[in-house]
Amino acid sequence: MSPVSVAEVNSMSNDQFEWVFGNVIELCKDAAVRVKKKRPFNGLTDLCAAFHKYLDDLSVEEKQVILKSHPDLAGRLATLGELTKESTEEQKSAGLDKLTSEQKSIVSTYNERYKLKFGFPFIICARENKIQSIIEGLESRILNTTDQEITTGINEVKKICKLRILDIVKE
Ligand SMILES: NC(=O)N[C@H]1NC(=O)NC1=O
């Protein structure tokens, strides 16, 4: 899809808006359903802020549902080629499609430990990281508390969301 302007976003039909922004938060169409009602937006910053506010306003349980909707990095869905289009590109940009078997086994061991401890997957904005910083993130964040990881995970979802919006809308 070629980039659209904020003016075009403001004049989209409800269905169009939901279709275009339905996965800026992974598998969370409800965000687009809610945010579309906040139109018109003054600019790109305003539009991103509305999606971020949607996340901030969720209860702790709802935030956990959002985190659980994300696929593992270099996990089973990636191996099967069953990631969303957005996740596929993001994981590729961090080099996660080209891991050595040793790196793959480190990531998968930590991912499993992380999920066992927190009950949701480790989430990091792949486009802002490379394999080394992802492994370092796994090693250090696994030591945090659940509350800290809900906050950190949602902040990473916000970064992912913003970059996905920037792929769709140009100022
Ligand atoms: N687990 C995880 O971080 N997944 C995500 N990260 C990202 O940038 N895209 C994703 O799907």
C-alpha cells in the first residue's frame, strides 16, 4: 500500500480505517475500532499518541492479553512461515531469519524460560535491535519482576506500533 496522508486517514470510512490499522498492534483490531472514533487527528504524532493511549488505558489483565498475542522471536510460527506480514519483516530486519543453530538454541531456551516465569512471551521492538542486543535483553529482562516486564513489554509494543504506523502514514 502506498503511504497515505493524515488528511486521508481522517476521511477514511470506518471499515477502511479498521482494515488499514487493524494490525498496528499485533492481532488487536479492537485498537483500530476504538482509535477511529478519536478522529480527526492533527498529525502523525497525534495519531500515534491515540494508539499509545489505547494501550495505557488497558487494565493489567488486558495488557497481558496484548503481550500474549505476540509471536516468539525466531519461534515456531517463524519457522513455519506463519507470522503476520509485519512480524515477518520485523524479525528479518533484526537478522532473526539468519541465526546460527547455536543462536537459535540460546533464543529458544531463554524464550521458554521467560514464558514460564511471566506467562507471556518476551517482546522487544525487533526493528530497533539486532541479535546481540536481543540476546542481552533476554538475559537481563528475565531477572525482572512481572510488573516491570508488563511495563517494558507494553513500551516495546508502543515502539513496534509507531514504526508500523510510520509505514502506513506519511506527514
Ligand atoms: N516477541 C516479539 O518481540 N515479537 C515482536 N517484536 C517485533 O518487533 N515484532 C514482533 O512480532
